[in-house]
Amino acid sequence: MRAIRDVVGYPLLAAVAGSLASTTEIRLFHDRLIEKRGGLAPQATATGWHTDTAYWGNASSTELLTAWIPLADCGLAEGTLAVVDGSHRWPTISLQRRFLTPDGEGRVPLELVPPGVNPHVRVLPVARGQVIFHHSRVLHRSVPNLGAKARKALAVHLQDRTNRYRQWMQDNGRRAAHSNELLCRSTPHGEPDFCDPAVFPILWRA
Ligand SMILES: O=C(O)CCC(=O)C(=O)O
């Protein structure tokens, strides 16, 4: 859809991302339009605490980030994002993939928190037209959509200039992959090319 593509590639968003990541180039990494239907039980519409980096083990850079863009006002009752302040700077980063496993009352599970740290959660209400940027290592979730209407939000995942493919091995010794690897061309070394302009277009350059 051309309108969606225009939002995903909106140069000002990529420029802000470039400034936040202190990089000279921002390329698209992946994008998703996430819809949470209204009128469902809270557990059915919340997203569990996770870091995006847990899903991007194939990325060599830790400086990827997400622009999260709700398509309507999105407050505490409509399923906005909550983040743990400063968690991207924690000495240990959670790699647990709990996106689809919301945690009851929304408390941060202790096993995700380094010893001695007291997590400070911020819920971030956004008005239509506002955007939340979050670092790939920040612990975040979405609160439930308690409203009657569907909550629709675009998650635009962005890579900094340095990011390249790296092999992603799981603890069980098997290779893991992200769907974006299946879409792009290969480098001369036979690896997924995270600079393929057809899949990972440059959205901003300094
Ligand atoms: O839209 C959501 O509910 C969650 C989005 C999210 O966690 C993300 O984009 O990383």
C-alpha cells in the first residue's frame, strides 16, 4: 500500500532515528502493521515484556531502533507502549522472546532484571501523529487494548549504517533466521545482504 509505504519511509522519521543512533545512514530493516482488536480480554491484546534485539540475532549492530506509530490516539486504555526506563543500558539484556506471552498484571518479571536494579516502568500515551522511538535493547511491552475499537500501529524497524548480517545460532545448535533474510539478495559471500536496496532501502543519509 502506497500510503503505508510513504509513512514507513517518511524522511523525517528516519532522520530522527539517525540522530538517536548517532549514525550517518538509516535503512529499513523490517516493518509490521499490528492490529489489536477491541472488545477482547486484556490478556488477548497485551504484548509481553521483550527487547527487539532478542528477535534480531542476525543483526551485527546493537544500534537498531523502532519507530512505533499508532494510527489513532493511543492511551493507557488503548494499548500503548510501556518501557523500562534506561533498560537498554543495563549490563545484561534479556533475550527472552516473550512478545506473545503477556505477564499478568504487567509487572516486569524479576528474571529479566539484573540483580540490584529497580525497574522503573513508564507507560507512554501517544496522540495521533506522535511517534515513540525505542532502542533495540530497551525492555518494553504494550498494555492491553481495553477499548471497543481496534488498535492499529505501525512498527518501523530501522538499521544503522554499520548493520550487517551475522549468523544466528540458537542454544540447541540450530541456526535461527528472521523472515527478512528470505526476501533479500545475497552478498558475494553467500550471506543475506542487509544493504539490498529492494528490501532495505536507505531512508536517510546525513
Ligand atoms: O504494537 C505492539 O503492541 C508491540 C510493538 C512492539 O513491541 C515493537 O514494535 O517492538
